[in-house]
Amino acid sequence: MSIPDFEKYNQLVLDLFEKEKFEELACLYLEWGKRLLALGKSDEGCFFLTQGYVLALEHGMKEAVEIYEILKNHERED
């Protein structure tokens, strides 16, 4: 497993925001966060998970529960 190539995906993130595809963006952030946590990069992983969590909550996504549990396990949520 490798660190996501964020430069490569920068345009994708911008496009998703512009097209208001927030659910896809939340899932992308979830994927990146989990990959970074698996690599031992807790701060970076939790950053992306938090971004995904906000979007998931705003859009009533079921992924919000999974993200919440991950953040809770990393002492980033009550």
C-alpha cells in the first residue's frame, strides 16, 4: 500500500467540488484516510477522514458511521 498521489488527484478533488459530487468526494477522503492510517500516518489519515466525515454528515451518508468509528478509535471523536 502506498501513499496516495495527492498531486495527481488534486484536479479530481477540484472537479468533484465544482460538480457538487460531495458523496464521491467523501468516499475518496475515506479511502485516503484509511490508506494513510494503514501506513502509520495518523495525523494525515485523520485529517482526510475528518473532511470525509463532515461531507458524509452533511449529505446523510451511511459512511458517516464508519468514519465516526475510525475517528473514535484514533481519539479524534468522542
